[in-house]
Amino acid sequence: MTDASAAASPTTAEKAAALAALHVSGNPLIVVNVWDAMTARIVAKTPGVKALASASHSVANSLGVEDGEGMTVDMALDAARRITSATTLPVSIDFERGYAADAAGVRDNIARLIEAGAAGLNIEDSLAGATSERRPLAEAAERVAAVRAAADAAGVPLAINARTDTLAGSPDNWDEAIDRANAYVDAGATSIFMLGLRDEQMVADAVAAVRAPIAVFAHPGYLPLARLAELGVGRVSFGPQILGLTLSHLADAAAQLTARGEYPAELSYRYGL
């Protein structure tokens, strides 16, 4: 690498600051989730893309294991390194529950994640999945604080998208969801990923009640992207649905080719490395 190219490549700290700044209420960051170096390259070179985010479900399944920390921490870090190395854009890594039993272990793992080039991450408060029991609030907040402490020690202003699964597991427990969200902000989160915001009013109320930009998971039948922006959302992601979209196109092409049908036009796509 020449001195000029090295100077042109942003540091992890610069990427982290840029990623955090992209979470703007009313002008949401749209992240098309990736799972390996190739998908990272393809999405990163697409006009309009400003940052990338991985989806743990997609990463795990691509490695032949289940989501929900079916990966070891070393597998997760290796996958993160391959993705961050494939682009100069900021990358947020879905780091599930932190791959550690306690806050000290989370802090150690986050230090390694930053070394792998992550500019941000998701960390969730459930114990075994979105609809499972949540960690006690104080313990979950301590883990978010451990993420921030690792980032501060590394001199990297990590964009922490702290996920609360309260409404996914207990749809009517609004007060807990908001209490958790703001506790995570106080612990160092820069945005709050809230699963289970089912309608416009819930989205608007969350935006008003939480002291950081709100991130949501969008899917067919959900609120339109333009409306989410109008309601003040700060980030929209699609999780493993992007892998589903890709595999659906692959399955359709396989069926068309094995039936001796027309050549899919996408066969001529030049993806490059």
C-alpha cells in the first residue's frame, strides 16, 4: 500500500464516528445486511450505500451453524474481519449477546472486535432469542457499559446499537421496553434497536420516549421506508431477509435452468472481486 492510499483509508475510529453520525432521526441509515466478503463488496459499491451491517443469522447459516450464538466467538470475529476487510465503508457487526457469560468477557470480546475493524455493533438483551427471557436490566446495562468501556480504551467511538427484545417477547410491556432503552443509552449506546414496534403509533411513541435514535427491523407488510423516516426513525435494517432474498433468486434460477428454460439475465452480471 502506498502512503497516498494509506492516507485515503479511514481509521476504525474515523469509521466509527462516521457510522454513529449516520443515525439521524428522520433521515434513517438504511443498511442492507451482508454476511461475507463478497456480499460486503457488492453492497458497498452500490450507489447510495453509506455503511454496512452484518446479520448474525445469515453469517451463522453461511458457516453451517445455527443463529443464537451457534458460532464460537472466534468464528464470529473471523467473519467480522472478512467483512470489514472487504470495504472502506463503516461496518456494524451483529455481535448477538457478546459471546460471553459476564460483562468482563464482553469487554474482552469487544476489544477483539474493534481490532477486527468493526465500527459499530448490535448487542442484544435476550438470553436465548428475541422472544425469550431478557437479562435482568442492571446486568444487561452493565454489558452495554462494558462495550463502551472497551471502545473508550481502544480510542474508538464505537456506534453501539443496543437491542431490546422486550416487545418481541412481551408485546404489551411498554414501560419495560422504554426503561431498558434509556438505561442502555445511559450505559453508552448510541442508538436503540427495538424489536416489536408494530404500528405507527408505537414507532412515534418510541422515538419520543427514547433518548437516542431508534432502529427498526423492516419487512414486507411493515411500514413503508418513507413513512418510517417521517416518524423519526434513525436506522432501518432487514436482518436475514436479505439472505432469504438472495437464496430465493438462486432457487428460481436453479429451477429455470434445470427445466431447460431461458437463461436468467442475471447470469451476465459482472460482480468482480
